[in-house]
Amino acid sequence: VAMATVARRRLIRDLKKLQSDPPQGVSASPLKDDIMCWTAVMFGPDDTPWEGGTFQLEVTFSEEFPTKPPHVKFITKMFHPNIYNNGEICLDILQ
């Protein structure tokens, strides 16, 4: 059993919040038994080029979370000026 680090406690708290009060247009949950690796789904917002789309992401957290942002990668292929062909997100705040 993994030690309950600050990151893991925070992710468990965030998961409970997501389950009790899910945000519109997004769902997310940990993969299998690993609280540090999540899968997320975003639904394309209305009145945008992505309307009607369903986009899967992989979100990997480090033990430095929440001080350090997670690594986020789109699994679904999509065209966006801030998303590389391999699904990596080009956004300074995530570096």
C-alpha cells in the first residue's frame, strides 16, 4: 500500500469532490489502482469548432502535486494550435 503523501491525499480529496459535484462537460477518474494516473474526458463546448466532440486525456500526477502541475496529454487526435501531434499540450503554465 502506497504511503499517504500530500499529493495522494489531495488527489483522493479531489476525486471525492468530482464524484459529489461533477463539473459540466468533464469527467475524470484514476486508472485502476493508481491514484497518480487518471483518465479524463472533455466534451466539446457548444458554439465552438469542437462542439459535439469527445476528447480523452491522460493526466499523470507527480508526488510534487499540487505544487507542480500534472502532465496532461490528449489521447484523442485533434487539431488545436496549442496541442502537438503527439497529444502533448503546449502551454507555459503546464511546464
